[in-house]
Amino acid sequence: MYFLKRVYAVLSFENNRIKLLVLERQNDKQNCLYFNEMKLDYLDHNFKFNNANELQKCVQKLTKSADEFLGINIKRYILNIGYLPLQTNSNTSPTFLLFNQTLNHKHYLNYVSKVKNQSSINDEYVLEISPTAWTLDQEKYSTFPSNLTGNEISFQYNSLNCSKEIINQFMDLLDSIKIRILKVTSNSLCLAHATEGESNYVIVDIKNNNTTINFYNANGKIVYVSHVPCGSWWILNEIRNLLEIPNNIDIVPTISALRNLELVNDQTPILNIHNKEFLVIKEGFAKDMFEVIKIVNRSFFKTIDEHINKIQGKLKIKINKIDLSVCDDIFPMYQQIEIFETPSHLTVELLKHQVIGLEESNICNMLSAIQYTYDADNINDDHTYSIDPYISQEASEEEIKQGLRLKLGLISTKVAAKLGE
């Protein structure tokens, strides 16, 4: 039996694959209930669907398999679009009138929600609003001035935006197959929950066709997003070119086996751990490929380091720690962090997870999407009623009506007692 309110499912869309992860949260533990993925080329260069019907069938197959495997109808879905191109903007909210009210958490939620909705009216979809400073009756505050009284309030904020057209095509697709989405996330937005940053830090998200560099402050809020046009495919192609390997030969299995091979004998010819087609190329040893990989890695990280240094100067911040997220497992070699030759002044770590029952390693973005949604739900704890996807609409409405009857009953009793005095 599963406690359904603790069951979350993440549909994560990468450039050429769709992943589904179902987890049950139990206090600090996360139990994997189901994981599956399917490969499909469904995007064109403008991030539009070029194969919508096949994509719909693929998603239906994944979700139906999960329902049948678990014996439940999963309804708590999170949509994560890994490659979603994002922009960060800084702005100032309108001035809100308080009429001498005392500020509380409900005011905070109300103001942020209004600004987010107003900002999403045009062609941009706002994923998140992060206030950076508040002004109450012309007095400046670095945090929300809770429990203070005033007449006018406004705030400065950073927003994380993306194209509404991209979001809408996913929402239309999922709506057509009756999948209800609790939250929309992207790798850049949710990966901050995959690490604990004590100061400004960076997460480098390596995907197949590009790499996203995400800058976060100590509060885990994203402050800048930048893209580098090289990812795992670029790295693979560089290795091919240096070793003169034809494009029709899959070198990923060879790379995956190198670590174990080096521990045994790095003088072993590559053809011993690959197919006979390597005989047509040249007889190379395992250590030769290892050296080539290090050369390519060095070049890749030099590009990343230069990019980070440039943005550090622009933002006037200092970065001491870099975390790596490899959400596309086309390049398993990245699981072997110790072979990286990275800049000595930086601490580089590979993001890892601790999920019971799951060996898949490249899912930190999906786990972070669940954590982000879970934290966002907890922030809204002031709401008396929330719509639970596992309760029918009729039952939910009846629960609300019953609560109102009780409240009205208490009010009526008090009024009657007052009148009887």
C-alpha cells in the first residue's frame, strides 16, 4: 500500500528521450516505485514538436505502464523540461496599498502571486519570482517586513522566464491524455535543490547538444543562466576525430569500460573490448583513448571555466564550488569524476542521489523537481483548503461545505448567545 499524498511522478523531457520517475517520500527517505525511459526524436531546432503523435503515444505508454505496475492511478505529476531555454530579468513590482494593515505570510504569497500572474500575460511564461528587496512606506528592507504595519509596499525581484509557446505545447499534449500537472520546472530552476550551497555556487548542467551554466546565490535562488554550445555529443565527436573513428561506430560502450580496464591492464588493445571494426581503424591501446578523453575534458572544462570567470566579473561575485549534473546518460564516462582534469582553484563535484531502489544515476534533475515542488507546497501552508488530486471534486467540495457549516454554526451560536445576554 502507498500513502498517495506522498507519491510524486516526474515526466522529464530531454532532447531525445522522455523519462518517468515515481517516488514515495517518507520523511527524509525517498523510495523509488518506478522508473522508465524511452528514446524519441521529437524536437526541431526551434524547440517545437516535429512528431507530436508519436510523442503522445510514448508518454501514454510510460504513464500506463507505471499505473499498471503500481496498481494505482498516478495523479500527482510534475513536468520537467530539461532543455528549457530560460532568461533572468530584474524588475520592480507595482505598489500595493495596505491601509495600515499588519503584514503576514499571506500578504507575501498574495503579492508574489499577483506579480507572477501579471508578468505571464504576454509571450513570456514566468516560472519563478524571487523578491530581492522590499520597500514599506519608503523604508528599505532586505527581507519581507513581516509583522510591521504600513500603507504602501512594493518589492524588487528577479524572475525566471521562458517562452509561453514552448510551455503551452507540452500542456496541450498532456491535457489531451488527461495528465494533470502540479508544477512546471526546468533543470536550471530545480537543480538548486540537489546541492547545499553555503555561498554563491554554480551547477553545470551537461546535456547532449549544449551545456547550461546556472548561477545561484546562498539562498538557492538562480541569479543568472548562461549557455555554452557544446555538450556530450561535442565531447564524443572530439574523441572520434582525434582517434579517427568512423561515425557509424558506437564508442560509448568502450568509454564505459575504460575505468575497469585501466585497473587491470591499460596496455590492452581497444579491439579486445569492442567489436572487430576497430581492426579497420588502427590498433590502439586503452591508455591511448584515456589520454584522448583527458585532452578533450581539459578543453571542455577550459571553456566552462572561461565562461564562469567572465560571468563572475559581470555579476561581481566569486564562485568557489561547481557541481556537475549529467541528465543525459548518453555519456556514462561522466560518472567517473576522478578522471577529470579540472581547474585547481575550483571544487568540482558530480551530483549524486540517495534513493532507495534506484541504480540510475543521471536523474538529479528529476529528484530536484520533486524537492522543489514539495518545498513550494509547504510554503503555502496558510491555505485552509487545497485541492488534492487523489480526492474527487465532489468529495473536496463537500469537505469545504462541511467546514463552512461548522464555522457558520459557531458564528450563529455566538450571535445567539450575545443576543440572549
